[in-house]
Amino acid sequence: MKQSQLFYKAKKDVPKGIEALSHKYLYRGDFIDQLGSGIYSFLPLGWKVHQKIADIIRDEMIKIGGQEVFLPALQPKQVWEITGRWGHMDPPLFTLNDIHKKEFALGSTHEEVMTKVVKDRVESYKDLPFSLFQIQTKFRNEIRSTGGLLRTREFMMKDLYSFHSDQKEFEAFYERAGKSYLKIFKRCGLKAKMVEASGAGFTKEFTHEFQALTPVGEDTVFYCENCDFARNKEIIDGLEKCPECGKKLISEKGIEIGNIFPLGTKYSESFDLKFKDKDGIEKPVIMASYGIGVGRLLAAIIEAHHDDNGIVWPEEVAPFKVHLIDLGGDGKLYDNLINRGVDVLLDDRDVSMGQKLAEADLIGIPYRLIVSDKNKGLIEIKERGKTKVELIKEKDLYEKLSI
């Protein structure tokens, strides 16, 4: 991609009200555009990152057997009344009437719709277990939307739902899903903790959140460095020592980047979703849900990977792998990289070198290359986030980039 053709305009300053660091860099780097409170458009740079994160999530969901679907965001009132959640959600649902004066909601979650879909397709224990997921738009009627992509009113979410015939089977999949989440966050460059939390209106049982530890987080996490114990502040109940190993608990701020909920039979009973076991006895299906907000995860990555000059994208989620500044070259390196399948942004703009370098740091692409007659056939390479600058031959460049 040539930068002169990229739909993008970097900015030096940010308006008042933009406080979260991720929001500042997303605004200045022109990754997103704000339409209203908690409502954002993703521009080409931002959407490339968003899609790469979504692809990682999709890949890991498929690895644990998830099958992808796509469910409606516009949901009739009747499905919410079946579970008694119409008028009782927190934050409240976005509701509207159609031309026939029938009431609908913009889906903030999809337990009801998913259960309705499954009800007509499960009869026997032989139909179980399975899991279905989607990456779909969600709408949350937040009273206060702050932090850029960290808290929005419209966002893309991966929500997976699993369906089981017995508790043991469910628990085994729940554990697999938790491990899958940790793989997702690791691929996105984050160290995440699986934290016990409250059900938040989805279930009466304790659930699990995945928290990226950072000083700007909205949550407080208490955890043990000696074992895997971790709990959200809401349910810590005054504990000072780890109940599993006795070591002193540590507290830090965290950003919630995912959650998993054991739903039990709450929704299957509401929708009369049953199966016949080996003895022909009807039983309610055991369910669970598993969510990741893609935009929120994107923002959390920036909160964890940045410096004073801009974003430092982990390679697997970066909008491009290489940022090439060609000063008087013949363009062959750009073509060679493209032919090798490398995602390259070529800064061919007629602007100062200072501006090129500053915007390269702001955008945060992992490798910056400079081709110049002064370098006598060598290529200058610098990894984003590091100070070391090297001059290398083209054949050595390909080895360094692992291409």
C-alpha cells in the first residue's frame, strides 16, 4: 500500500475529553473517527488491526470446535420476554418500534436468540455437545461512554455459546475455552489473568473474567504470584492471603478483555430446550457463553504496547508488517517485499523526513526500513519500540523478517 493513497490524516493534537492513552493514539494516528458518544467509525488502519484480531479469535475458536454463525442484531421483544429480561437489563436495552408498532431491541447479547435457534435442532444426547460462535455487532446503552474503544455503545463482539448434556462434559469444555482465551491474548501480545468475578446479570454463579493488568484499568484484581488464584475486587470478601496457598495477595488495576459465563440451564429451561438421554428421559441442556469485545481488546493492546511517540503494535495484529521509506530508491525493494507476501506500507509522500519518521512512530508498524543512496546499497532497519538501527543487505533482511 502506498501511503500517498492511504485514506489517512495524522494529527498532532487531541481535543479535550480524550483522556485514555489508547484513545489519543487511535485519534492522532487516524485509526478511528468518532460519530457520537461511544460510537466510532473504523478507518482503514484501524479496520486492518480489528480484522487481524478478529482472525486470531476466529482461528482459536475453530480449534476448540466452534462453528461460526451470524445472528440478527435486531431482535423482537418476544424473545426477551421469554427469559424475563425485557426491561431488566443493565445497562437497559436500546429499544425501538417498527412501522407496525411492534417492539424490538438492538441486541446487547445473544443468549435468547441463540437458544431459540438451537431449540429446533436438538432432540437427543447424540446431538450434543457442540458450540456456536459469531463476531457480531452489539449495542450497549451505556450511561457514560469513556475511554474511546474501552467503553462504547456499539461494538463488535465474539460471543460463543456451548451446549452440553452433563456437567462433567461442560466443565471440560469450559476449561478448554479458558485456555483458548489465554492463547488469543498471548497472540495479541497481552499477558492476561483468568479472574473469578460475579455473574453481572447473566448468571447467579461466579464467572471468569480475563484481565490485562495495567494502571489505567477500571477494575481492581487481587491475585497470587505463587499460584493461579485471582479474583475481582467485587467478590474478594476481605481476603488478604491466597485461600489456595496462603501467600499474600497482590492488587493491581486491570482492563477486562474477555469473560466466560456458566449459564447452567437458565436459558434452556426458559425456552424448553431439552434433549433425551440414553434412557429416553428428557433433560434441559446445560449452556455457557464466552465473550470478547474486539475493539476493547484492540484498545487494551495499545495500553500495554506504546511509548511516548506512539503505538508499538505486536506483529500479529499490526496493520502492516513493514513501513518502508524509500528515499531515491528504484522501488525494487517494495516490489520484492510485496512478491514475498509481506504487508508493506510505502511512504511515498512529498513531506519532510521528520514528518515521515514521526508518523511512522505514531502508527507503530513493527519494522521501519529506509532505502537511501547514502547507504550504498544497504537497507536501514529499525524495530519499533527499540533504539538500535542496523544497516543490512537485502538477503539478510528477508532472513530477519522470516520471509
